[in-house]
Amino acid sequence: MIQNILSYSIGMLFLGILIAIAFLALFVFLIKGWYRDAFFKPASYIIMGVLGLVLIYNCTIICGAFAIKSHIGAFETMISEIIAENIPDADAIADQAVSNEIIQDAIERHPILKYYIDSADFTGWKISLLPHAMAGTIRDYLNNVILKKCLWTLGLTLLAAILTIKSVGRGQSDNRITRRPIPMRRDSGTRISGRSRRYNRR
């Protein structure tokens, strides 16, 4: 999937990676800011590593969906061309088989689409109205994909934050030796008085 997104829009792929890295950096910054004496243990790095990979994947999918949405007008034109090439009667009524044929032809021209849609059913629609109807349906579906991926990413981030906070160490409590203050004691030796002694002379 990522390879097809790369061939379709390399800019969106890099944007997805950059967003994921920035999001992960913000994640670490917030934890360190909230717990100033915290330090990460190996389990913490594993959790953040898994989170980072998932973030990169989800952000790439989201950016790919945005990339397709930005060209939705071109897809509508492409569907119109497919219909003009294969269906001479524009006033005919579409069924599921015709709908799927059009979508499969569109997927062959743009393979990235197969990772977002795999079939279509526009039974009862007039053939001439299919380009606009299909483009609108693809747009709505991509909006749904973006929303679901964002919610999934948010939920996973919250879970990772809880697990990371539980796994971090606090200060240096493992290696710290607490010393009790030793009270100062007065010297128990002979006390010398400043008063002069009297000597009796014989």
C-alpha cells in the first residue's frame, strides 16, 4: 500500500512520516514536561517504538486519503471517460455488475484506489449520473477513513501514554542512598575557664 501511495504522491508520504515523527516528539515532550524527574526504561522505548510505527502507517494512510480527495475532480472526469468508452447508452440504468466494472477499470488506472474501495453498487442510477455519484461516494468514504484513522490513532496514543507513564522510572530512587543528618555533639573534654587562678604564696 505504501508503495502505491509513494508512486501516487511522494509528498503526501513524506508528510505522513513527518507528522508521525512530530507527533511522537510531542508525546515524549509532554511526558517529560509533566514528570520532570522521569527517565525512560527499555520497556518505555519499546512502547514508543511500536507507537511510532503505527503512527507512521496511519498518518501515511490519512495523507494518502487527503491526496486522493485533492484529485477527486480528476477521478470524476476519469469515470466519465470510462463510461464514454464502454457504455454507449448514457440513459441506461446501472446495475451492480456495471457499477463494479466501472470501479475496477478505475482501480486499474489508479491502483491506490483498491486500498480504499474494492466494489460498488449503484443499482438504479442513471449511467450519465454515475461520475458525479461515484466521485461523491468516494469523497464521503475517504472522509470516513480519515475520521476512523484519526480516532484510532488518538486512542492508541492515549493507551501508549498510560503504558509509558507506568513504565518510566522516577528520579534516581533505585540508586539513591538517603543519609540521616548526624547531630553535632558538644565536646565532653575539660572545660577551660577564663578566670585566673589564685596562688597562695608562702
